[in-house]
Amino acid sequence: MNQTAAIVEIRNLNYAVNGRPVFTGLDIEILRGRVTAVMGPSGTGKTTLLRLITGQVAADTGSIEVAGLDLRTLRRAGLYALRRRMGMLFQNGALLTDLSVFENVAFPLREHSDLPERLIRQLVLTKLQAVGLRGAAELMPSELSGGMGRRVALARAIVMDPEILIYDEPFVGLDPISMGVILRLIRSLNDALGLTSIVVSHDVKEISAVADSVFLLSGGKVVARGTPQELKSYPSEIVRQFVGGLADGPVPFHYPAPDYFGELLASGEEL
């Protein structure tokens, strides 16, 4: 297998919500075996992109191929089969609160396989060991810290040995120690298990430490792509604003609205 071949190919993708364009002519190629970061200001459609890649929503026009399969041609059974080849770490972990740590990680195996209990136990303990939480197998989600909960969710995401592991804002709400642990796990799991990792994040410094390549989204398109080092010197005002965390620049702080003072005066006339 060609380890440099693209595992996700998006071509000329257009997608709108209630008539508001989210993507216009989006082109992205995610290479197999790498950690790829997707970044951009809030509201640029990063999480929507993950929903498109996993087939939760369909593009208006354009194409998305995942592992060589065109999402436009997949029926429901084929789409479900493809999703079983993916793992997903949600923003809040999304642990099932009534199940123990062990049962949370075992849940995908029980739902999608007929493995004997002995093998399920071995797989679950192996994945918990990989994230450093084998000793917490019998705890309930309410007994976990935020960082521990995120690591349990990561163990659940890899228990089916996916080809693609997707992280949706994995650093939100984490303290510096927990963030460092998650960063190391993203890199080590990707390399040790031979995964392809897609990480949606706006934490420039953190994700730049582990990503092989970065796509920066703005205005419905990719405005920059390259290694984290290349983006630091990328000749674009949008890139400089985002990477530098600058308030002033091409990306506005305010959502589009009528003239402020005119609207205030109009409101006063209505009283």
C-alpha cells in the first residue's frame, strides 16, 4: 500500500446551510499515515467538514472520496461499513454516563462485532493501557476528571482499530498537563497504530507541535496549506492574523450587521 496516497480527497466541494454558503470550491487532500490539522477562525465550518467526511451530511456539489470510496455513490449499508473504519473523538468526550469506563470502551465492540467476552476484555484493557487508564476500568464517568474522560473517549475511538481517527477540538477545556498528554497520544497512537489522524482545532501552538500538515480554512476555502513551519512565514494577511492571534485583519470580529448607530437610532424612534 502506498503510504503517501490520499485517504481523503475533496474536490470542488460546495455546501450551504439555509442558503448561507459554508464551503465554496473547497479542495483538500489528506495523506494516509499522517497527522493533518484543520484550523481556522470560529464559524469557518471545521466541524461541518468532519460531518461531510463521515457522511452525516451530503455536499451540494463536488466530490468526497474516503479510502477510495465516493460518498455520493454509497448506500446506507456501505456508508455504515465505512464509518466502522473510522474512530471519532468528540469535543466533550460523549461518554455514556450510566456505563463504567470499561463498558464505554467495550460499547463499539458489543454493537458491531460478535467477539467472545474474553477477547473483548483483552481488547478493552489493551486500549485503556495505551491511554494510561487501565487502572480506571471500573470507574464511572462522573468519577473522572476532564482529561481522564477525554482519554477514555480516545480509547473507545481506537478500540475497533480504525484506519482514520478524527479529533473534533480535542483540547477544549483541558488543563496544560492534560493537553500535553492528549498531544502525545495523538502523535504516538498515529505512529504506533499506523493511523491517519485528522485534528480540527484552533489551538495553533499546540497542534503545530504534532501535525505533519495543516489546512487553514477561511471564507469557505483553503487559504493556506503546508507544514506548521511553512505556515509561520506564509505570505497571507489571513494566515498572519490567525497564527498571530491578531484582533485586526481580514477576518472581522463582528458578525455582519446593519450600521450600529443607525440601528440604535431606529430602535429609539420605535419607543
